[in-house]
Amino acid sequence: MSFETVDYELKDSVAVITLNRPDALNALSQQLTKDLRAAVEKTAEDKARAAILTGAGRAFCAGGDLKEMQDVGQAEGKVEAFLDAPLKALHNVVRAIRKAPIPFIAAVNGVCAGAGVNFALACDIVFAADDATFREAFVRIGLTPDCGGTFFLPRAIGEKLAAEMFMTGDAITADRALAIGLINHVVTPDLLIEEAGIMAKRLASGPTASIGRIKRMMNATFSNDLNGQLEMEAVCQLESGRASDFKEGVDAFFEKRAPNFSGQ
């Protein structure tokens, strides 16, 4: 399967999804939204055990495609038309990333703005090049955050810092993003994909189904109360304990060797 605006590669159980509209700084057009959702869903078809999301050229993603917003608004006769069905499609991509039972790693290069920031935050782990910048730019054109920004960002960095990023639209550096807990790792641009790949391969060789359950519990942790989360932990632990990877992990422990997890 090939895509018009996304490159997709599967190697050693790791899917690499690259937003590929470099001339537009990988702005989120309707076609890119469609392709990206299909690529995320393809990871399940391909039985990938980890995925990397990155961008081609000088940007990870510059946010929504303002030119297409204008064109859609003019065609529909209302300026907000792009913020209806096309926005719902973008939100479905965020849902797909969070529902995917494998770890998603964002490898952020260059410009990361608006919905691009929030797509990175929808991933489980974020690597950034040291020249990357992060900007919740919505307010600069009179809009409000979307694509899960108001869900992910306060949880990552706290309410006050999130409010400042949302309300000013100011850019922050990769080093600042690391310091406040927005991202996990900063590396040089030439090592970005390599370092993200090392992490992806490490996770892909792990107990994939258990990692998927961890992701499921992380999705629920801020909406559950303690009892609800304890119950969910018990259910997931029972599922994990019945799986072949648990037996392999225990056998490897007693045999003093590295486990060979099947992902089941």
C-alpha cells in the first residue's frame, strides 16, 4: 500500500511513518489526514510491534493547512467549514494513535506547531532534534487548541505552563521542552531517527501485548479514581499472567538469560 502524502516503511517489526509534504512543512491537509490514519491503522495489519512518527524536510508538522482552510471555507460558503468534518477526521487520527496497542514514538525535527505539537504528544515517547521548536500556535490566528492539546499538554507539563503556551502561542526550544517534561529526549538532528529507532527496536523486542496493556492503563489513569485504576490493573495483570510472554520472562529470569518475547 502506498500513500500520497505519507511514507510508510516496515522493518524489523518497526513501522516508520513519515509525513511527506515538505514544501508545506507537512501541514495537515485533508489528504494527509486520510493517509496518516490509514498508515496508523496499517501498523496493526502488518503486526508492527512499535512505530515511529516523523516528518520529511525542515518540519515535523506545522499544524493545519491554512491555505486549504481558506479554500474549503470559500467552497462551502462559510469560513469555519474546515473546522467541522476535516477536524473530526484529524481527531480520529489522534484516537487511532492512542488506541493502537503498540508504542508510538515521535521523532520531532524542526518546526512543530499547533496540531503538530499535539500529534507528537499523542505518541507515547517523544524524541526531538536539538533545533526543534514547539509552539501551540492556535491563538496567534484567533483559534483555540485542538487534536487533544488541552488534554495532553496540561498532563505533561502542568496547568500553568500549559496555559502560558496556549495563551501566548510562544515557541519553546527542544531543551526547554525537555526541562519542563514535554518530551523525553533531545538529540542532534543527524541522530534523531537513529536514536528513535534504537528505542523503537528495544520496545519492539519487548512483551508487546503487555506494553499495549500499559498504554491502555495510561489512557485511563487520569479519568479513573484509585479504585477504578486498581481494578483495571488487576484485569490487565491477569491478562498478562495468562500470556506466553510471562512464562518466557519468568523462565529467562531463572535461566539467567535475556528473554525472547514473542509479543503475545
